[in-house]
Amino acid sequence: MDLKGFDHPGRPTADGTLPAGARSVKVMIAGGFGTGKTTMVRSVSDIKPLTTEETLTQASADVDNLIGVADKQETTVSLDFGKIGINEQLVLYLFGTPGQERFWFLWNGLFKGALGAVVLVDTRRLDSSFRAIEEMERQNVPFVIALNVFPDSKEHPIDEIRDALDISPHTPVVACDARDRASSRDVLIALIRHLKERSAVALESR
Ligand SMILES: Nc1nc2c(ncn2[C@@H]2O[C@H](COP(=O)(O)OP(=O)(O)OP(=O)(O)O)[C@@H](O)[C@H]2O)c(=O)[nH]1
Ligand SMILES: [Mg+2]
């Protein structure tokens, strides 16, 4: 993969595109409650990730939709942090968001300087990721949708999922297994491609 253009530490440009020569990129791993954000950061990180997991309390039982994740024991209360070198020129710093609604107030600060995001979606509970998608659009952070496939997930045509999530036809949708390093890495590469394509389009229209 050609990653020319990621040579210097990157901050978002005024129009939100990739800076020429970015070397390190802040990427958010977002999505609804229990969609596999911490799992993805853990599986893909080159360093021992920092996680802020706390035992799920009864307080959230009536609030969170636990279909498919009823045996979930822990939840992220602040953030997950990991790092992955994609190649010698590019390092991604990964920031996993908390999924529980009561911690969403933290999102504003967390997104500062983020160049892109992965929004994890559990197709058994599509609605749990609506808010994350809205937030990406509101904060103008380009994103890819990663469908985290659980054993009892049904297969849905991608177009149906696009319609249900109401996302632009330009937003990539990829399937993954967040527990698998190679699969999670592929999602991040899909995001980088998307960021590069957006930058190329923005440059052409200048
Ligand atoms: N079968 C399967 N289980 C998964 C997968 N990804 C995550 N899990 C499991 O699903 C549960 C939820 O994963 P987490 O990584 O904690 O989800 P999260 O999005 O970080 O959750 P919050 O921080 O609470 O919002 C855990 O029990 C994981 O082991 C997957 O791809 N396949
Ligand atoms: Mg988590």
C-alpha cells in the first residue's frame, strides 16, 4: 500500500483533510455500547493497551440494550488507548470511546485532533451505534463503519445496512472480527484509504 504523504506528525487541516506528510494519526474507535471497541483496541495494539474497564453494575441494566451481550462483565468508563505501526512511515494512535450513554459527555474532549474514526456496529443492535454516527457527522470526523460479526449475527446486504444507518454512499462499510488482529488491522487500513481518498478529492477541488 502506498502511504506516501504520512511523513510528519499530523494535525487536521482546516478543512479536515489529512495534512501532507502526516506520520502519526489519531484515530477514534467509536460505536455503541458493547460493540467491541475495547476488544478491537486490545487485539490490534502493538503496545499493551491502556484500558479503563470497570465491572458493569446493575445501574446500567435497564439503560443498556444487552441483547447479544448479556454475559458482558465490564464496560469502558473513560477510554482505551493503543498504538499500531502500519508501516515505517505511519503510526496510528487509537482512542477507544466509552459506549455507555452516561459517559458520552467525555466524547467532546476525546475527539480533539482526531483525523478519522472507526464506528463499530453490531448488526443485532444497529440502533446502539446511531448516536456514534451522528457524533462523527457533528464533529466532522471522517469514518468507516466496521460491522463486528458475532456468531449469531445474521447476514444483511450492505445496502440494507447503509439504509438503516442512513450513511453517505461514500462511507466505507467493512465486516470484521474485532477479536482478530489481522481483521482489525484491515479495518484501520480501510480507514486510511478513505482518508487519503478524501484528501485527494479535496486537493483536486482547490
Ligand atoms: N463473538 C464475538 N465476541 C466479541 C467480538 N468483539 C467483542 N466480543 C465480545 O463482546 C463483548 C463486548 O466487547 P467490548 O470490547 O467490551 O465492547 P465495548 O464496545 O468496548 O463495550 P463498552 O466499552 O462497554 O461500550 C465482550 O464480551 C467481547 O469478548 C467479536 O468480534 N465476536
Ligand atoms: Mg469498551
